[in-house]
Amino acid sequence: MTPDLAFQASLLDGGPPSVDPSFTGLQRVALDETSWVDHVPGWLSGSDVVFGDLLSTGKFVQRDRMMYDRRVPDPRLTAGWSTDPTDGELPAILPAMTTPLSARYGVVFDRIWVNLYRDGQDSVAWHGDRNAKVHLNPLVATVSLGARRRFLLRPRGGGPARHVFTPGHGDLIVMGGACQHNWEHTVPKSTQAVGPRMSVTIRHSQGELLPEAPRTLDAD
């Protein structure tokens, strides 16, 4: 599927894509004693260029998911990549993202899933990423491209949002510690007119396995 989007560059984040290997401006938010979120505003420069490259090269599809007792269309589009250097379709900026992330956080980030929110009606419900079913305390990094959207976190099990971020234009969010086990996150629908947004979600396939965990991962 080739998405038909009215994407407007921000005029604030043009130029060649590059990441900040020093993670300047990183702020760590402690969610609880064992869970945390790192937030780095503007970690990726040239994010509008990256948005365009991923939009033109990604094989975006609309998946289905179970809601109660029936399957419904997922209200966003998705495309996936590995970081295998033999993959001729791999945009060069993707391994440029994973390399400094791996160096800083001590795991090999090797799975990339891009979620495309076409407008304010696209969203994702409260959830924890599925790699928490396989790995103990998995790290999940997300680079936001395009329009800013609210990104909310709450303790697993329900209740109001405890933390609110509005990432966009190259901002980085890393969820770590027991975040995927103990917390949920969402990108809710917006009643305001908003432009398209991509979340470049970066995960690792290796790490300490949970007991009896399956060895395959489904993308969120």
C-alpha cells in the first residue's frame, strides 16, 4: 500500500538526517522504582527527510486486530525492517539510529517497526509491547517523525494517564526497566486537525528470556 498523505515539512527540521550520539538534553523520568522513560528532544535531525524516505520505501499495510470477539482494522498503517546490512531496501538512516542506541543501552537493537498515523483519527489503544511476553525488562526506543501527537503512560491495569509526552520532529523516547511489564502506553485519537505522524519503533530480539517464553516476536 502506498499511503496518500498531505505531508507538509515543518520547515524547522530539514537538512541531511543525523542523530546526536551524545544524547544531549536527555531527561529520565522515573515511573516507579523499576521503570523509567528517557526523553531526548530533537535527537534526530533532518526528520522530515526521513519521513519522506520511509513513506516512499516502506511496504505499509493495514493489519487487523481482535477487539472483544471480532476482528477490526487497525486504525494506523505499519511497515517493518530488520537491520540486516544485506537488506538492499534498508534506508541508511535506520542503522544510523540503532548503532548509537545499542552503544548507549547495551543491547543490539535489530528490529524496526514503523507505525504511520495518517491523521487524528488514527490511534493505538492502551497496551504494553509484546516483547515483554518474551524478554525480561525489554528496551523499546521510539523516534517520532512528523506531527506531534500525545503519547500517554499509565500503570498496567487501568486508570488515568500519569505521564504525557508530545513527541514529534525527531524526538526520542526510550522505555526501559520494567516499563513494558508494569505500564501501558497509548497514542489516542485527536479531535484537532493534525498532520501525519510516524513512530519509528526500535527493539532488540536478544536478551534475558522469561521462563517458558516463546522465541518469536510479533510486531506491535
